[in-house]
Amino acid sequence: MLKSRKNLTRFTYETTAFEGWRLCVSRAGTTFTKYFSDKNYGSGRESLRAAEHARTKLLKLIDNSRRINGKLSKATIEKAHQILKAS
């Protein structure tokens, strides 16, 4: 059985059509979320691998970015959305 990990939650509910992983990262007042469906990636392990890869890229971007009054810049937020869109 695949277990949830930091910033990644496994969804396997019999009552919903979605099975896969949810990536959710909150930093400096902004939350980034993306769902990685087992159907789209072929299996639970492949969707987990894609979610972990996106999480790594996202955290690297966020943790290395400048803050403006304690918040992420608009450019950083836009880059983060592009990372999630591409994954």
C-alpha cells in the first residue's frame, strides 16, 4: 500500500472517481495544489513519481526565491504554476 508523504496525500476512496496523489505546498501565504491521477500516469507508483518530481522542483523554486514583505513575488508564483502545469 502506498502511504502519504510530506506534502503528498494519497486518495483512494471507493466513493469517488479519483484515485491518485494530491500535491499541496503552502509557503509564505500561498498554497499550490495539483492532483496526479493514477489513470493519467498509468499506476499509483508512476503518479507518485510524477508528484514527487513536481514537489522537488516546486520546493527548490520556492525555497530559493526572494520574499517581498514576507510573501512570494508574483513572478515566483507564476513560475510555480508553470511547474505544476507542465508536470
